[in-house]
Amino acid sequence: MVYPLFQFDGRSVIDGVGDVVEILEGAMEPLTVASWLTGRLAALDGARPIDLLRAGRKDEVADAARVLAQHAS
């Protein structure tokens, strides 16, 4: 099995990645979730969700993921 490296900090998964994946898993395909995590988003003032998670801003990213998941349903 292959895991995208962007989600790791050393050997540990970045805190909040699993929560965001869980929020989005029913709303989009896994590759699309990976793209969402690594893309710059207007909803996050042009920041990449993965960078905000690295900075400890997991609530902000989870909120953006919830909004997206609600619109996708």
C-alpha cells in the first residue's frame, strides 16, 4: 500500500489529517481529498489545508472540510 508523503511529519501523520479525511470521505474520492489538502483554497485565504494542519490550525481546516462536504451531498 502507498501513502501520500504530504500527510506525514517524519514518521507521524500530521494531526488533523485523519479527521479531515473522515469528514470528506463520503463527499469525494480519495485522490480528490489529497488534491484538496494540497491545493490553495480561497476559503482559507489562499492557504493550503495541509500547511494549516502543520501549523496546528486543524479546527479551521475541519470547518472548511465540513462546508465542502455539506455542499457535495
